[in-house]
Amino acid sequence: MARYLIGMTGASGAIHGVDLVRRCPGEKYLVMSDWARHVLQSETGLKPSDLEPHVKKLFRDDDLAAPFSSGSNRHDAYVIAPCSVSTLAKIATGIADTLITRAAAVALKERMRMVLCVRETPLSSIALENALKLSREGVVIMPVSPPWYRNPADVQQLVGGFTDKVLALLGEPAGEGWREGELE
């Protein structure tokens, strides 16, 4: 069974992290920043306790003694959704002062798969340079840009289309791809 670490920062777009937590199969661990907790409540009306049934364990971002602070605790992938540009910058510059950023530093040094679902627009040149720096290290930079090719009827379908793309990156079953039926 795959093991995933999911981080949620205070960037807008908490619904994307919620959908990933709910739909991603395997053994999941969640770490949320204080601002992620605030944005979760403000944007979705949910509390962190509402996500606990979907994960094996929920960690606080200030818990630097958590197991994922060490490379000896492996995971198949680390996804930060949504990922703030501030978190992107910290990871790119090696600042590991929270569990979210420390787990990212561990993933980088141990060459574990990492996906950052950046949720901000427009992006400054500094943010783009940070993203490029991490991309060159093997990190997948995945701006929250939901696909429209399935003609989503509502926000949940739009969010689900993006989550499908994240799940596909992880090698998990995802929704049908663009014009996939034409492959038959």
C-alpha cells in the first residue's frame, strides 16, 4: 500500500487539499499549517477534525519531532495542496522551520517524489525562479489550474478534474484523460 504525506498551507484553495485527502488511496498522513486551518474553515466551513477520518494521522506544522522530519520514515510521495508561494520560497532556499518545510527538505535530500500544487496568481519572477530551481531538483510544480476539457458542470467537478491530474502523477487511478475514448 502506498504511503503519502499531504501538506496544506494557508494559500487559498483549501478545497483542493480536501478533495485530495478524501480521494487519494493508500496510507495518508496530513500536516496543516495554522493558516491552512484558518483558510479551511473560512473557505469550506470544515475543521481539521473533519479530515481526520480520511487520514491515518494529522500533524501540526509546528511538530518538528514528527516522524516525517526524518528520512528514515519513507513515503511514496509528498504533495502540498495548496502550496503557498511563501512555502515554495522556503523550500527552494532550504528553510526547514516547520514540519511542512522540513518534510520537503527531507524529500529533496532523500530524492522522494514531491508535488507542489501552487495556488497563487500572477506569479512574480522570484516565485518563477524558485519553482524552476525546485523543478530542476525533480519536484513537480503543478499550479492549481483545473482542466476544462470535460466541461465541468460545477465547482466540485472542476476541483475533481485537478485532483485526477494529481492522482495520475502519483500513479493512482484517476479520471478519464482528454479524448481517451479515441484510443479504443
